[in-house]
Amino acid sequence: MQCKIYRQRIQGKKQLLNLLLMAERWVPSLSFFLVMVVLHSADASIPAMFILGDSTADVGTNSLLSFSIIRADFPFNGIDFPSSQPTGRFSNGFNTVDFLANLTGFQISPPPFLSLVDSQSSMNKQFLKGVSFASGGSGLLNTTGQSLGVIPLGKQIQQFATVQSNLTAAIGSDETEKLLSKSLFLISTGGNDILGHFPLNGGLTKEEFIKNLSDAYDNHLKARFFLLSILMITGVPPIGCCPLSRLADINDHCHKEMNEYARDFQTILSALLQKLSSEYGGMKYSLGNAYEMTMNVIDDPPAFNLKDVKSACCGGGRLNALLPCLKPLATVCSNRDDYLFWDLVHPTQHVSKLAAQTLYSGPPRLVSPINFSQLVEDN
């Protein structure tokens, strides 16, 4: 069934209660992402959205990279998108960022930055509404995905600096700073760093590697516009439980060590954000516990109306994870809403929607110190 996103607001205590009850147990999408939303009004209507991160947030960036081998601009991707065509999203339809955009007042997330660079007039006009820098396969570390032709988070931040310069030229430095001081940054990165760390670990212990990720995150977040803005961040989910990782176990069990990395990174990231928030009073944030949310689903699929949390809907071979989701090589399931995973590592559109609802309105044990909707309202 095609999923059409309608602009909607949560009205009435009953609707809000139902959403909170569902959010109490739901899961955000695999991996974690950075979305910046510029706020101009006090009614949670968001006029602009800027996205940074990896494939969970990519809305077509990698499709514009001729040298990238990490892409989703081919069937069966997009089979449930309104056009039933691949869009560059690593999904059967919309991704989590699209649904978060909807919850903050948009019908869909903003276009890729790279799609605008050839038109100065269109570029500056769109910058006031927002753009996406997210690149599938990227990570916190510049070395992550380096051989795959993707854009790491550090380079995405440089691209945003171009946006900032253009805005300053167009509306002045004071107005630009005022705009950025009301911006939401939602990060989706880190999962690829851990995936790429296995099976070779470069001689680093778990503690050393997690510290490297934390230090990289620390450096990225100290960009001035982040420290004066509002951050929406999710941690790394149990990526050891995605179909690709389960292949390492003869009984299709989760990759325990990989999950330990993801869980420990959540703890380190939480401490880092608390430290930065204390040091820089202008920084506000919300952190989604992707690990806890995802394990809730994996441990009790029927509670979330799911039937398969191990195998991919689209692919081939064992767990449908031995082949990529590429027509005609792959087979695709017909009951996509029954699956947690769309392909080797990415969630289905159905899961992405519920993930966004959790991030937006979830309880403190899943999204802290406040959820995304509270972050928007507090601004």
C-alpha cells in the first residue's frame, strides 16, 4: 500500500495519549541522524529543515555522486513511494526524516544540497526552507566509507558552511545568526563506523574505538552553529541484529559484540551531550535511545504488529541478506508492513514512520532529557 504523508497535528488528549502509549515501546530507525530545523513561529510550525547524516536520512544525495557505489536509485527501492519509483532513499518508500518533517509541519523532507548547486537563484531560495546533506554509507570518522565515494559528516558540515555564507550574503549576519539560533540539528551517523570496524578492528580495544567516535562527535558538535542551536540526535541501535550482521552466526543470532559497541556508544554519547550542554548554555538537545527502542521490537514483535524482525524484505539467499535489494537479482516481499528490515540494514517505511513518532513524542526512557516535540515547543 502506498503511504501518503498528510500534514497533521496531534489534537486532543486522547490522540496524544494513544501516541505516547505507542511511543513508549516503539523503535527509531537503524543508525542515527542529524536534522536541523529552523524555527520562526511559536506554534511548532517549522519553515526550514537541514539534514545531515547517513543512509537513514539520505533523500537522494548519493544518487548525485557519480563515483559512489552506495546508492538506492534503482528498484525495488521506492516501490511504495507515491510515484512507485526509486528516489535515492534506502527504503521501500519514505524514511524516518520524511516523517519527522511531516510531524514538524512539512509534507516531505528537503531536497539534497547537491541538487541545487547549479542554480544560484533556486539554491538561495531553497536554503531558506532547508536542504539535506545526508550521504548513505558515511560516518563520524572521515575514514568510514572513504573507498565508497560517500560524503562524511565533516564534509557535510563544510557544505553547511556554504549555506551559512550564502544566507549571510542574502539576509545579513545578524539575521542568519538569529535563524541558526532557532535551528534544530538531528544527527544520523555512527552506525556505519561500528559496522566498518568489524571484523578488522585496527588493533583498537572497544574502549579506544568508542572514545575515537566520541572525540569525533565532540569536534563536529563544536561548530559554532551547533552550539547555539537545538540538536535532535539518536544513538546507534543494535546493528548486530540487522540481517547483514546476523549472517555471521550459524543460527542467525544477533552479533553480540557489535551490539555491545552500540550500547556503550549510547552511554558515551549521552555523557558528551550533557557535558556540552553544561559548557555551552545556548545548546539544547534531545537524544533518542535507539538501542533500547529497537530491542523492544526485536524482543516482542507481535506487540508492534510485526512478524519478521530477522530477515530482509528485499534481497536474496539466507535471511534475504546475501544479495542487495536490486532488481532483477532480488526478491521482494508483498507484506512489507510485517517486516522490521527493508534490506540488509535499513528499516521498512512502516517502521520508519513509527520510529519518527517515538522520537517526536516518546517517553524519557527512550528520548531524553526531553523528546523532539518538547524540544520544538520549548524553542
